[in-house]
Amino acid sequence: MKLATYKDGSRDGQLVVVSRDLTQAHYATGIAHTLQRVLDDWNFLSPQLQDLYDALNRGADGSVFASKARHAFPFDPKQCMAPLPRAYQWASGAAYINHVELMHHARKESIPASFYTDPLMVQGASDDFLGPCDDVVCASESYGIDFDAEVAVITADVRLGATPAQALDGIRLVMLANEFSLRHLIPGELAKGFGFFQSKPATAFSPVAVTLDELGDAWDKGRVNLALQSTWNGRKVGMCEAGLDMTFHFGQLIAHMCKTRHVRAGSVVGSGTVSNKGVVSKGRTDWPKGYNCIAEKRAIEIIQDGQAVTDFMKFGDTIRIEMKGRDGKSLFGAIDQEIVPVEEAATPR
């Protein structure tokens, strides 16, 4: 099934069930008001949502809606908050070692051997997620504004010490993420020896989150074998395969978190930048799948030509991130945002 959260003036919004083709929606009133409520009692509430989802899909072809879905309405991604508008935990991994290698090679730094066996993860801000069409507000272009296209999952409770296989069983929903980075703030923060904080502002998520069965055979033991598309200012810049070159699958990322703690229902875990390896052709290295963050494009330019020429995002720039199924239809809806200065920002939610 596909779930979204509609804006209703509150911090947590109102849960809606969305049809498979993303054309119709129905409030989950009477079952659960919020997605967190469902995650806290998944075994009892998710079958009821599934019944509503099935009824909604039976009526999406224009036939008479079943009684369970008699109050359906057209789905509008612009009315969406993040599927889980605020979460108990947001952790992003660096599951694609190719991305890490590019960053290190551009800086002429060696990569520790442990990076290939032990995932890198960063704890992000989970109190103020962005909806898929919300403006991205930034105080200054000088911060080095960068999009970062990822796949993310929402978990159930996963116990301390869980194995990767056990952690996979704790995945409830999959969605897309745009984990913005302020690249020019990162070096100063890392120099303090404590990692990212100001350089990782609010993250945006796709209109809907989907259960694993919606992915069919594209879900492959913790990886999504579909292309993730990034379109910057109307130009497609990334078409990377999300399953290919994913060094650490989601079960491994969650198990890494569980080494020292329980992971509770409603935790959100990101894959990090989806990145594919390049190929060598006529003495030059090329990346035919493109890139899912500007920093990676700049690293490629430095490796190839000795300097970066692509600049980071400016006010007025747009970014669209989407993943389509093998039928060519959008699975999660699109993240579609514009970068705006603080003075043009809408009233805070």
C-alpha cells in the first residue's frame, strides 16, 4: 500500500491512503490519524489500511467505489508533508562506496580499509522534515547548497544486537529522500572533530511511502533495483541504479545502528547518495549514469580536469527527484522543490 500525510495545520498532519496510480486518496480517519500511530501498532492497524487501499484501487479505474472508499478525493502532492513529518530518529548512511571514493580521490586522500566493511552513518535532524513540494529555505547561497538524492526506509522496532537479516524484517516502508547539504560549511565543522550539524539542514521526502510488496521483485534483500532520477533546473542530471553498487544494504545499515542501541518504530534510515561507478573509455573516465549530488559532479571534474567548474545551487534553482517502476509509472511521486532565501520563505509550519 501507499501512505501519505496531508497538511492540516498540525505538526504531524493527517494520514491518507493513496491509490497505486497516485491519482486518488482517502483519509485514514477511523483507523489512525498519523503514520506514527500505525507504526506503533502495525500488526493491528496495517491490515485495516490495506483493506482501504484495496477498495481505493478498485475504484481508481472509474468504477463505483466500494463503501470503504466512498469519500475518496484527487491526490495532490502539494498538500503533502513528509510521510512521517517528524521522526524519533533520522540516520543517513554512506551505502554507496563509489560516492565516498570519488570524494576522497578528489581531495587526494586515501580511504581507510574499514570503510569497505563498516558503514559510515550520520545522525540528522528529525524534528522538521520537509514535504515533497515545500520550498527549501536557506540563509545564503554562499553556504554551497546541494541536493542529495537517496532511498530511505522507515522501521518498526529493531532490537539491540540485531543481525542484518533480522534488521531487514524490521523495515516497514520505503520512500525517497532529498538530504540537502551545505557543502561550504562541512570542512569547518569536520575540522572541529565532531562531524556534521549546521551543514545538514532539513531533509525532504517523497509524497508517499510504500510497503515492500509495492516494489515487487525490484526489492532485493534490502536494495531497490530501480533507477533514481534527479532533474536540476529542468535538466536530467542523474539516472543512477539504486540497487547497483550499493555496498551496504538497508539491513546492514540498520544492524550497524543496532550495535549499541535499540532502533524504535518510526526511525528513518537513508542510503546516502545513490551513486554508480564510472567506466573508462578512450583513456577518459566517464559516468554515464550521471550524478545525484553536485559535490559528486565537482569531484569528477577535479579528477578529470584538475578543477571543479560546476557551481552549487542558487536561489530560484529547482530540483526534482523521482523513481519509476518497471511499468514506467512513478512509485513514490516526485520530490519537486525550489531554493528560496529566508526573506521569501512561507510562514513556518
